[in-house]
Amino acid sequence: MSTLTGTVALVTGASSGIGEATARTLAADGAAVALVARRADRLASLAKEIAAAGGTAVAIEADITDRDQARAAVARTVAELGRLDILVNNAGVMLLGPVEHAPIDEWDRMIDLNLTALLSVTEAALPHLLAAAESEPRRVADLVNISSTAGRQVKRGSGVYNLTKHGVGAFSESFRQEFSRRHLRVGVVEPGAVATELRDHLRPEIREVQQQRLSAMQPLQAQDVADAISYIVTRPRHQTINELLLRPTEQD
Ligand code: NDP
């Protein structure tokens, strides 16, 4: 029997990159997985792949920056899979650039997804996570928030992304203190550069600089981060990995 057999995990941003790899990995660990993102075709093919490998997954198309859709995604997870033991708040966007002359809608997009959507999903999931923490098979539940090295290290040209990821770290620690005695664990994962679609959304001149930075090192793969998340949620009940920082070996 796999470690997470009998549990249910919801992964936001499961249509690509870290979220996709995490959903696949948690399914292989034995969890039934709710796949949440906007690109329904990608979610459907991942759900099919997980089912073909003997796992269980439901594809849930949702724009989680819309609070009603975020709540509906959690409600559908519990309605279709019966419970919720693990929430991975992974969906995020990184729109780097100087503050001066910034297209201000980029700031809104980062705040709406990296912070507000994370809070909306967490609020909707909370009663279900607390219920799971009191019940078999594990009597513990997990909230895993994907931050970044940008949640610890501030850089010029990264101000609003830094703001959102520092916010994720601060909220996670406060949440930890509130719920630790009820066996709802909180883990913050802070990856360095990972080869995903994250940089595709940058303005061309900024994307070029970022791609050069990435090609000067051997970046992490999405699976590396998925393995870290799997490690966090498969710890025994008395133990919590509160923070996990992983960088490509060559990254400053
Ligand atoms: P990707 O761009 O591959 O993944 C982002 C995911 O977020 C996609 O699945 C996307 O799906 C989803 N998403 C975007 N907008 C919404 C929305 N409104 N509603 C629901 N889902 C949405 O990038 P990564 O896998 O790299 O990023 C995942 C997380 O990792 C982010 O929080 C990022 O900040 C963090 N991170 C990434 C690093 C890197 O170098 N790649 C380094 C450190 C942290 P869809 O478009 O289908 O909605």
C-alpha cells in the first residue's frame, strides 16, 4: 500500500510545470488528486495519464483568482473525492521588471494569483483539512505553499514578485502557529530556478535576460520540486518540514 492511500490532494496550477509534476507524484504516492487550473485540455490529459497508471484524478477547470471559482473547485474536490487531506497552493505567476514604467496590470496579476487566490483556496479548504487531520488514514493534514527563493532573497527588478512570495512565507508561518496543535501541518517550498513555462509570460526584453540566466546553469526540473513536496507530505504525523529551500547547485 502506498503512503498516501486513502487521502485526497488538491493541486492548483496542475496544468504545467511544478503543479503537473506534483499531481503525478502524489497520485503515484497513492493520493486521489484534484487537478485545478484554467487549461482544461491539459488537465484532462493528465487525469487520463494518472488513471492509466492506476491512480485517481479529477480535472477541475477554474480561474482561482475568481473567489467563487476557487470555492467551487474545493467543493467539487470534496463532492467527487470525498475529503481533502493535502492542499498544494502552487499556481503562481512571475512578472519581473523595474518599478519605474511598470505595466501596473502585471502587479495586479501577481497579487491576484500569488496572494488572493492562494487565500481563497485556503479559506475554502480549511474546514476539510481540519476534518481530515482528525480522521483516518493519517490523522494529519497538509497545506503546502509554493513560495520561491524570491520569498527570502530580495532583488532589484523583482519587487512585486518578492512582495507576494514574502507574503506567502509570512502567512504560512502565522497559519502554522494557529493550526499546529490540531495536526494541520504547513510546509513552505522555496525553489530556485526551475525549467518550466513560468518565464513565458515575461515581457520579451525581460524574458531574454531571464532565459540567459537560466541557460548559464543547470536548472532544477519540476520533478525535483515535486519530490520535495512528496517528501514533506509523507513525513510521519509527529514531524513537520516547515520550510524547504532548494536551489540549482550553480545558482547564486
Ligand atoms: P508554470 O507557468 O508552468 O505553472 C503555473 C501554473 O499556474 C499553471 O498550471 C497555470 O495553469 C496556473 N495558473 C495560472 N493562472 C491561474 C489561474 N488564474 N487560475 C488557476 N491556475 C492558474 O510555472 P511553475 O510551475 O514554474 O510555477 C509554479 C509555482 O512555482 C509558482 O507559484 C511560481 O511562482 C513558483 N516558482 C517557480 C520557479 C521557477 O523557476 N519556475 C521558482 C520558484 C518558484 P493555467 O494557465 O492552465 O491556468
